[in-house]
Amino acid sequence: MRAGAASGVASPRWLRPDVVIGGVIVAGFVLCALVPGLLAAHDPLMSLPDGLTAAGEPRPPGDGGFILGTDVLGRDIFARIVHGARVAVLIAVVPNLIALAIATLIALTAGYGRGIVETFLMRMTESFLVLPIFLIAMAVIATFGSSTITILLTLAFISWSYPARVLHGEVRRVANSLHVEAARSLGAGGLRITLRHILPHLTPLLFVYFTMNAAYMVMLEAGLAFLGFGVQPPTPSWGLMLADARDQFFRPWLIIVPGACLALLCIGLSLLGNVSEADSPFHGRRILL
Amino acid sequence: MNKSQDQANLLGAITKAAAPTIGRRRFLAGAAALGLSGVLVVPTRSLAQTAIDPATIPGPAWQGGVKGGRGINVWQDTKVDFDPLLAYGRADYYNLSNFFRGLTFMSVGSEPQLDLAQSVDVSADGLTYTFTLRDGIKFHNGRPVVAEDFRWTIERANSPKQASWVQGFMAAVVGHDAFVSGKADTLAGVTAPDDRTLVIALATSDARLLSILGIPPFYVLPREEVERLGDAFSQSPVGTGPYKLLSFDSANSQMVSTRFEDYIYHDHLPYLDEVEIRWNVTEDIQYLQVSRGDADLSMSVPSAVVGKIEGDASYAGRFSAENSLDVQWWPLNVTKAPFDDVRVRQAINHAVNLSRTAVFGINPTGHLYPPSLLGFSDKAPIYAHDPDKARALLAEAGVAGLEMRIGVMTSATADNVRIAQLIAQDLETVGIKVVLEQRQEGALDLGAALRDEYDMWNMSWGMGLPDPSELATNHFGTGGTANLGGYSNPSLDAKAQAALGITDRAARAQSYAEIEAELLADAPFLFLGVRKLYSLRSKRLQNFVYDPAIWTYWDRYWLQDA
């Protein structure tokens, strides 16, 4: 056991380079999502008078003062990337939180409740695990439309099962531990034990899943948008930008820029997830409990 | 019989049809209406099967080339069907003329010229067409072609079992309704009294007949091969065309055909020994292959490289941007307020700057008719881009804060999404808020249900028959099968019905021009234009000619280094 962790004080290793790099990347995109208007001068939706060359071609990066160039409609790519971060961050956070809330609820109910409840919930979860979630997402959006709410709920709906399965195992392990047995002996009720003595132990796992799922959600939404099932044009979305560039192989910046942003955000989220490893303050918190 | 005798016979036949009432000028106009104008020289072939005068062969100019070699044609389609009734793609439909031919043939300008028919005699009332076939026509399997083959082919194209897209084209033929509905076993109006004579009897006059017979679905087929091969006929085409099948490799998306030694014009055409068709080749790869010389012809150059090609001298003479018959427009849901108000529809047309769509492969004419179509007129009152006028019209109609839901059918091309965004930008500038929604389906797949979901959507229609009647009947005629916006104008319906019976080509063009002008004024659509057809050739491919109805004439092309 490390001294810092045992004392509950955040270890200097919290500032590990990988975690810091991940944090900076994610923070940068979150900043773009929060105040895009401060960072990008141009309207991301409108074609600009000088956005295309005289021959009607989009401008490559650096040409005409456009740092990342323009797209085939003469819109500023930098502005669309910055504003597109809002969609990416929204997708990374909202359906992710909903999915993890569903997963946690099911894992706690099944893991602590046991019996027929556990059997039912876990068989249902496993049934979801074998479904082709991408196709289901396309079918749901095709049926109910492609509004932002529909997309957020669809992404949540298709991504709760895997964390639920893993969290369930952790709940069962913690539920058999001595401190839970002690709490039960002292007369603590099921709800109190679940919320006070089991749930906190799931925090490191939840954080890992949040970061993993966030990257997954961003890629999933980009895939849906690429196929025309995600957010709809002209909303700036990196997936939509990729979709729009799919027949533009001779204008590589149209593909590289949104693709690089997607990759960078996923890498950042992944690096940030390293914070829950053994030398992180989260690890120490579990031990303190 | 020599050439002059044959010509005299045909002229006699036409004169006979026209003689009761008309003089020379009227006669010439009538001949033109039948597609038998001065450019149409009756193809002849002597009874002794000697060489045909090349000047009488239908189709575009072709003399002076080199024989031999293999031409390679690349296409984006993922599958091909070479049964003329099942060919819905580009790679198959626009190569049917390699394997099959019919009574008439579409030359450049979509003018029908007699092909396997040596002559046609039209009755004075315009209701009976008597075709005399050329002597010596053979199928690829060696069997001589007889008039019964044409009768059977036409009957097959109209049979209820086939339910073909061309079924409606021959609605004027006697007994059509009874045959199509299954009440009759044969199409009574089409008969073959002897091996070289085919008679088509019409219940009502239809000036389009020779054009209809010149489109690929009416190319003659050998019944025994179609019945023997069944579904496999699609991959084993047997016809009378200049090339016969050598190999069909569906796994590698490639087929090769070789010259047909008994082709009716075999003394002169085709030039190439072989034609290779490759499909499943994306636009980008087509561009690279043709640029490198690995293929000879691409008919779908990506719009993204058009600017580059046009600015590169090494492509000079090898690239064309032609008007196609692929009509582009955006129907409005005229059954719903405020789009039932013509002022709102006109405002939408004035609001959109069509010229911005040109970089996405559109010729933004602002018309419904393609420029090559009968009835197209430069004088038609199209809508100028005028946002102020659009705002004024909206105000006059009492419309403020309008929000439009626009469906974007993306099945054809990604350019539709880009064009939709340009339209949305322009509509927003006149105060109309727009919500776009992409759909993977085609508009016709969704049908009238589109009206439940959207106020406007994109339509694209590749005209199979180069005649405005197809648009008038299906797309803006009341209850037309593709009239998805619910537009109805009894005045236009009556004019379109009357135009069908006009045999004078100029009068017919005038009538259809008036119809389009009235349609433009009523603005049931946002009028856009036609898709441009970009073609790129290898350095060695010579004598490339194009027609929007036929696209390729592979019997006329030759290779410089053959």
C-alpha cells in the first residue's frame, strides 16, 4: 500500500504525463464545446463569399486566411471543427451518463438482490450483449427520426449492457466482503448497504467505463452520422464532415482534419482513463472505505 | 432492288399516308414528326446481301477509323442485368445497344432512325404502322430474325407478368388495356402477317411510337434463348447487336464481348474487335484508370476533379460535360398550407441561387425539361435569383416565420446533401427556417408518404424515353405515379393529353413548351435543372459521340493504336 493512497491525500502521481496529456486534450475540446463563438470567427453553417476559389474549388489549409481550409460549400473548416466539438462532447457525456446510470442500477439490483431478479436482469443484459448494436441504432433512428434527443437516447439504450455485466461482477464481489457483512449485522437495510457500502466501490470502474464509453460513443455517433443516421446537416459534426468528404479523396484535408479530431479526442479520453489505475487517488478512496 | 428504289418506296409510303390532305411543306413536317426527317435516310440492303451503303446506316457519323483492339468501359454499378427489361443501371442499360438492336435506333439528338426496319408505312389516319424488315438480320445464335420475334418482344415488354417500366408507353396500341389487365392472351394491336412484315395498330394517334421502338427495352429478342435461359439471360445476352458475349465474370465484375460476324452492318461496323465492360469501379478509381490508360471510357467522373481536369491541357479533347436526361427538381407539398399558395412557391423559387449548384454536377437551367428535350425553350419564364422579390411574395401571402422540413434523398449521390444545404442557406436569408433530414431511400420508394413528413424533397428522374410526355404524365399530371407532391392542374392535364396526338413535330414542341411555361408559372416545384454527364476518355479512344438517350455508341468508337 502506498503512503499517499493510504492517507487519502492525492498522490503527485495523479499528475502522470499520460493523464495530464489526456486531460489537456479533453479540456481543449470541452473548451471548444463551451465557447465555440470565442474561438472561431466564422459562422460554421454559412458559405463564405471568399470560401471557394474562383474556379469554385474549396480552399486548402492556409489559403485565403483559412487555417484549416474550407469545405466544398465554402464554409470555414476550423469553425466547423470547433462547433463540431459541441456535438462530440455532448455525445460523449450525456448518453454515457444515462447508460452508466442504467448499468449501475441493474448491476446493484441484480448483484445485491440475487435470486430470480438477478437471473432475469442478467439474462436480459446478456441478450443485449449479443445484439448487433450498430444496426439496432440505425433501425431505431430510422424509425423515430434523427432528432438530437432520439440520438442521445439511442446511444444510451445500446451501450449500457457491457458495463452492467462487468459492474454486476464487482457488486457481487463487494457484497460478499466483510464490511458489507458487518453493516448487515449492525442492522443496515438493503438500500443503505447498496448506496453507502457497495456503490462507492464501483467508482473506479465507473470512471474507467465513462472514459472508454465516451470514446466509443463519439466514434459510434460519427459512424452513424457518416451513414446519414446521426445529427443532420448543416449541423457541424465531425462524422458528418467525414461523410461529406467521402468522395473527396483529391482534397485530403477534408478527410484528415475531422478524422484527426476524432482520433485525438478518443486518445485523450483513453489517456484520461488511466487516472483510475493503482496509483490514482480513486484507488486510495476505495481502500479508505 | 437498289437504294433509290427503296427510298422511293419509303417516300411513297409516307406520301401515301400524307397525301389526302397535305402539300410538300406539310409532308416534310409530317415526316419530321415521325422521326423521318431529312436526316433520316432509309437504310438499305440489296436482296443479294451485298455491302450496305455506309451513309444509310443509322446513328452518328463514324467513318475513317481503324479496326481492331479491345475498348474498356468502366462503371460504378454494383450489378448488371442485360435483359433489356431488367436493365435499370447505367452499366447495363447504356450498353444494351452493344448486344441488341430494334426497329429504330436513337441517333445523336435522340432522333429515331430506321434500323432493323427497312421501311415503315403509316396509314393516312396515323393509326397503323406497317414495318418491313431488312433482309438478312440474324441473332447471335445464328437464327434469322423474323417479324414474329418483334411481335413477341413487344408483347413481352407489355405483359402483366413482366410489369415492366415501359408498359405504359404503348398504351395507345389496340388491345393494350385488355392484355395488360390479363383479360386477353395476346396484344391484339401487334401482328406479324409474314416473316418480314410487322403491323402495329393504334387505338389513338401517338406520335411517339418510333421513338418508343428505339429505346433499348424494345430491342428484338430471340424467344427461344430467353425461355431456355430464364433468369440467366440477364448474364447471357443474345441479340442482333454489333457485339456478342464472349465471357461474363460476375465474381470479377467484368464481361467481354466480341464482334458479331453476321451483324447487319458487318461490312462496316463495329470497329473494335472486343469491348470489355467492368463494373463495381468507384468514380475515383475510374478517373485514375482512364487517366493512366488502363481503361478507355468513364461516364461518371467525380465532380471533385472536374476543375482539375478542365485546367489540365493533357486532358484536352478527352473530357466532356454534356447535358443528360437526368432531371433534377424539388417537389413541394402543394396539398398543405402555405405551399398551396402559388406566391409562396414562387418565393421559394426566387429565393434560391441555382448557379451555386453548378459545381455539384448540375446544369442549373431552372427548367423541368432537359435542354435536349422536345419543348424546351430558352424563352420560358424561369425564376431569377431575387431574395427581395421572394420576401415580398412571402409578405404578400401573409407568411412569416415559416419553417420547412426538407427530406434529402441521398441514395443517388452525396451531392444532394450539399445542394440541400445551399438551398437551406438561401431560404434562411429570406426568413424561412429549414430543417433537413437525410433519407437513404429514394423518393419513389417512400411515395406519397413523403407528404406526411416533409414540405419539400429532392427528385431525380433519368428519362427512359426522350419525350416530354413522360414528365407530363408521371410527374405533374394529376394522379401521376411519380407526382408525389400532390400537384393537380386540369388545364395542364388536358393540354398534355392533347399533345400526345399531335403528329407535327414543331406543333408538338410548341404545345409542350406552353405546358412547361404554365407549369413554371404555377411553381409546384423548386425547379433546378439537369445533371451534367461528365465523361473521360483515354488518349487512344477515338470518335467519341454521345446522346442523352443512348449514351454510348461502342460500334462507332475505335482505338488509335489498334
